[in-house]
Amino acid sequence: MLGQYFGNETRDPAKAAQVVLKLAYREAPAVRLPLGSDALHNSGEADTACAASGAAWRQVSLATERGAPASLPAFPQS
């Protein structure tokens, strides 16, 4: 079942790593932040809005996609 997904992931590992590293240096990082559209879809939009503080974090999550602009959006204030 999962074999069809291997090699077809939508997330860019380098961009995801940038987000994780930026989160590590925040005083109050997001506790749960789905990275990529597949993670947002699987976690459900309601869970995402609750866990990741809404639309601003959603933009950070989507910035980890392949083909997204190279620079990350600004992280929301704590």
C-alpha cells in the first residue's frame, strides 16, 4: 500500500530541515507542526488550525513542498 508513495513524496527534505532548525531556536516553538500538504491533509484542517496556530503556520508548512519558493515565510510570533 505505501509502496506507491516511496519516491513520490511532495515534501522537500532540505526545506523541512530548515523549518525544524528555525523552530529549535525559538523560545516557544510550535509543538505540532505538520510539514507539507500531505501532512496537512492527513492531520485534517481543523487539527492543523488548532495545533499550528492557524493560517500563518499553514504557510510555513506548505513552504516545505517541492517547487515552493526557496525562502521560507516569516514564522508567526510566539
